[in-house]
Amino acid sequence: MKKNIILFFSIPVFCFYSNRCFAQGDSPCTAVTLTVGASCSLSNGTTVGNTYNNNAANGGTPTCATPGAPDVWYKFVAPASGNITIDTDVNSITDGGMALYSATNCSTAVTQITCDDDGSANGLMPMIAATGLTSGATYYVRFWQYSSGTGTFKICVYDNPPAANDSPCNAVTLTVGGSCSYTSGTTVGATYSSNAANGGTPSCATPGAPDVWYKFTAPAGGSVWIDTQTGTITDGGMTVYSASSCSTGITELECDDDDSNNGSMPFISRSGLTSGSTYYIRIWKYSSGTGTFGVCVQTPPPPVADFSGTPLTICTGATVAFTDLSTNSPTSWSWTFTGGTPATSTAQNPTITYSTAGNYNVTLTVTNSSGSDAESKNNYVTVNNCPPSPQDCINSIPICQSSYSEANAYSGTGNIAPEINSSTSCLSSGEKNDVWYIFTTLASGNLDFEITPNKLTDDYDWAVYNLTSANCSDIYGNSALEVSCNYSATDGLTGPNGGSGSNSQGAGGTPFNAVIPVVIGQTYAINVSQFSTSTNGYTIDFSSSTATIYDNVAPSFQSVITPIACGATQITFNFSENVLCSTVSNSDFTLTGPGGPYTLSGVTGAACSVGGQFENTFTATISPALTTSGSFSLNLVGSVTDNCGNTAALTNKPFTINNVDATTSQTNILCPCAATGAASASGTGGTPSYTYSWSTTSTISSISGLTAGNYTVTVTDANTCKVIKTINVTEPAQIVINLNSQTNISCFGQTNGAINVTATGGTAPYDYSKDGGSTWSFNNVASGTPVNFSALTAGTYTITVRDANNCLTH
């Protein structure tokens, strides 16, 4: 018989993950139940074998983490606190997405509450912290692998009771330490409130996420650092408040987002707090969400001074910008700049001008409530006397012809900057790729020029300055020197050609100004600036000017600047126009006058001393010092030429120094050959008291017993300045008796003898005596009038003459 044989095959099925060998939770209605614990207790999960469905019954499409991969559903019952955290950890899935839903039941009104991608501290896994859930209600959780694929993971849900420090009145007290000691904190379970009792709305870091509160007591000195560190929160916000109490007068003092050295966490350095007062701190996660963090409050450590400057090698007249690089939050700054202007500053980041060549030190002292520190850098700034170029006013191109053509545009602003003040000039950009020209008017008329760019789409600007009574260095600070200016934004031709009646045009104006009236002897500088970035040059044409401005007249050695103080070691003189510095030297001049011979050295002008090309006023050093009053002469003995090659004529300029003076008097001699003369001097001017030195070696103011002759006296004041005076003591000529005739007696015993004489010299009139002055026979006889003694007996007679001063001669 045939038998039916039935074969049974036993096929084993192996399970390699957990204790389930089939997919669970593929929809809300098959959701796996999670128990809400007091802490995270991870359970294994998988999406293997599941599908993705985005219809309404399956919660639609999640709003984060690129949904579309097969997902798995969980459910839990909300605890009494209404606050939960759902966290995940990696397994074969290392990047996941997760959404939280509410629902009427597992298949209706499944509504997403929130969605997360990378919120967990576990790699790129999701975490959701939810608050305000309905206690006892069922909520659904959906998990998937980011973008696509399936795999395994871990998941937990745990209770988060409300944060204890959810308001200012429940703020956790932080102790202000000498260093930072972080206190762990969390915003999980907290809420956000923007009412006045909760400090309103913070002013930074996109507030709105649940926040927590801390408080501290301000230390002596009133300065604190408040720092935070990352936890699960890696980007946070923080505000510090003052308050009348924990519920009134809560006023924001400062808000911060990313200033901590700990990633994108906040940091606040605050000074000026009232010692002993309570202040409040509010911390939240940037934008949204909750998490953990660390916070500390400390007194700031003493500052550590440091700084930088730029540029550190400059030309005279340029500036250096200094930047404070000090650490530990200084609250005050004290700078010292040798050679700088100003020499000191209390600004945090000052800008300093250096006018003299040299190497200069800089010192910064910084201070906060915990102490101070100083940093000095020696020879930190190097200032050079840079040779000026035509791009500097003091080296302007002299106008010696009707036009100038430049093939290429100038670049930069030269070595002396700034020379034009953009806040007062119509040149609102100041100097820009500029060059300078200069001229002195030889015949009055109108200045008329045109600038024609080589490329007519270029924009050239210009300004004219009257330097007749000013220097190039005055332009920046004296806006009145600018007599015409054009900053028109119109490309092409520009200049004061009479194309408008204006002397100033802004960017919106016409490129043409009124012609400029100029007067003989006036000196003008012209600045031409190129606003464009083009390298093309221009032509400047002066041929339409009615004034004569091309220099073909030789300069003249004009004057010595007086008064010159007694004791001066320098003398200043000028020419009628600018002359080339290169043609002026010590050997071109000599000085003659009392107190010499003199040596001249160091002849230079202000512009020449800093590398300028021309100057009209010069100073020379004199040796010995000019301590003697009197008449002097400064002599031009060498060749000096002006900007256009015209040579000054050789000449001299007399001048007088009258600092100390003296009045003199003398007593002349009455009788010839007598030593009865006297002289005196009295110092005036200068600085009393005076000393006297006579050619007789006497050192008193008056001398006597003088014979006829010249006597000199040197009068010196308290500053050793002196004047030399010469006094002439005179005497009359000696009395001379001329015997005109003698008549002897004709017979013995008779009285018919006679003597006829004439007196000259002395001081007429005369008296005559024939007996040696015992008796006087003739009185008040004029000089040269003969006198006749008659009826004389035989004998010897001594004729004596007495003049008006009682001077006698025999």
C-alpha cells in the first residue's frame, strides 16, 4: 500500500537585537510605551523593518532633521510636573531626528509640539526638553535616522520638576570669589517671563527660551566678572540687573551674548557697582531650548598692561594710533608719550602726533579695582625727517612757465600729512593723490587756470591758498587762507576760469569757479588732487591769467628782522620772495659791527630744516653773541637764486642794536695844558644795574683830572649787554703874545720908550700887564687887537696876558 509521508522541516530564526525580532512602533497606534523616570534610563530601540508615513494619522511631515527615513513611535504619560526630557544616545545610528506630539487619540489630531536634530550631548543625536505638558495625558515621540536609512539607538524619558530659581525672588545665591569657581546650573524645567517683575525682555541673545536667576552681593571696589561655561547649552545669553528688591525696580545694567572664552557663552565685566548691594543674573539658551551650563562670579584680577601702535616708523608731523591690548578688564588708562603731542593721555586708544625726529618711548599704566600694571616700550616710535616731495606744500613746484603737463597722476599725499583739513576745506576728502604749485604775483590781475585730465573721465579737484603772510603749516588750522576751492564730482576740465561766480564748489557743484584777483607781491599755493583711482595725469594751463605769475624777476635781499635782543646769538633776515634752500649757505653772508669779528653758522629756513625746497626767511647763528649796541651790517656776498633760477644782487642791510645806552657829559679844560677836565656816563635801557669801564682803567661813572683828549667808556648792564661811548675833553689854544714892535729910549733919562704886542689863543677878551701881572693896564681887549705900552723908562718889562678864564701867559 502506498503511504503518505509528510516531511517536517524545522527552520531556526535568530534574533540579534534585544528580545524582539520584529519591528514595533511603526505608527502612533503601535507606539512603544516609555516609562517616565526620575532620571535617564536608556532603552534600546530600532527603526529596522519600519516604514515612513507622513499622512495626518502619522503626524504629517516632521519639521527638522530631514525626515523620510523609516521611523519608530513611542508614547509616555506626562508626569505631575508637566516637565520632561527625552534624550537619545548613539548605537548604529549616530545622527538622528526626533519629534514630540500631542494627540486626541493615537490616530486623530496627532500634532507636532516640537522637533529636534542635534540637541543631545551625545554626538549628533536629538534631545527634547518640554515644559507645560498636561499631567496624565499621553504624548507621542517619533524617532528616525537623519535623512535616510535604518539602525539602532537608545532612548529615555525622565521627569524635570520646575526649576527652583525660575524667578528673581527664587534666585540662587552665588558667592563672589577671588577666582572663578563654576556653579552648575540648568534651565530645564524653567519658564520665560518678560513682565517687569522678571526684568522685562533682555536686550541681547534672542531671548524667549526658559531662563533661570542668580544673585550676588557686590564686593568692595564694586567690580565683578561674571562668566559662564558650556554644558548642554553651548550658546547662551546673560543679563545683569540692579533692583530695589527681588520683585521691584529690576533694571537691566548689561546684556551679553558671546564674550566668554568658553565658546559662544556670555561673559560680563562690570564696574561701578555699589559695594554691599544685591544684583541679579539671568541666564538662558540662545533663541530657544533648555540645557545645562556653569556660572561663576569673581572679583577681577589686577590688569596686565599691553598695547600696540601703528605705524611705528613715521615722518615728522605724522600720527601714531595706539591700541590698548591690556587684559583683565582695566577701568582706567594713563599713557606717557616722550616727544609726542599730547605728551600724556587718559584715553583708552589715543592718537598722538610726533613733530621732531628721534626715537621715543611709550608707557601705559592700566588700573582696575584690584590693582594696576605698567608696560613701557623703549624706542618704540621712530620719527624721521623725511625729505618732502612736490606732494608736500613746503616743496611746491614753482610756476616758472605758462603750463605744466604730468603724464601720470601722483599717488598718495607726500611725507607731511595732513596739510588740508577736510572738515573746513571744500576738499571733503582732504589731500588725495595730490601735488602742490606755488607762485608770487609780479603784476596784479586775475589768476585763471584750467586743469585738463589726460583721461577726460577722471575727476580732479583743487584749492588755492594765500600764503603771503602765512606758511604751509598754517593751512590746516586756518581756513581763511583758502581763497578758492573746487570739489565738483563732474569729470573732465576744472579750474577758476570764470565759468561760475563762486569761489567754492562742493561735490554737487559745477567744476568751474570765478577767476581769482591777485595783487603784486602776494604768494599763493595751489593744491591739485585726483579723486579718481586712475593713474593718468593732467595739464594745468595758466596762460589765460591777466596777472603776471611767471617769475623772471631776481629776488632781493630785503631786510634784517629787528629788534634784536642784546645777547642774541641768532639773527633773522629775509628775501623778497622764496629762494632755493640749496643755494643758501653760511659763506653767502658776513656780519660787521661793534663787538666783532663775527662768525655766521647754521643758516637755514623753517622749511629748509625739514627738507623743503624753498623759503624766504632764514636764521643764522652768530658768534660771539651780540652784546654790544651800535650800527651793524649783514652782507650778502654769495650767489642765492629763487625758484625759477633768478639770482639775487649782492648787497648789505644795515641795522642798529640799541638795547643798552648811556648819557654822557664832560667838563672841558679852561686853561691850556691844565689837567682840570672831567667826564661822566649814566646807563639807560637794558637791565639795571650798570657797570662802567673807562679807557683810563677807572670803573666809576665819573672821572676827573683829565687833560685834553678822547676818553671811552663801556657801560654794561646786568645781562652783560653793553654800549661803548666816546667823550672828547677839549682845551682852548695856548695864549700866544706876539711882540709887534719895541721903541727904545732916545736919551739917557728920558721916558719915550714903547712896547707894542698882540695876544691870541686862550679865551678872549684879554687883560694886559707890563709888570708880570702886578698891575693891569689894558682890559677886555679883543683877540688880535694890538696893545701899545708907551712912556716907558729904560728897564726890563714882563708882558703878561690874562684871558677871560683867568688863564695867564707871560
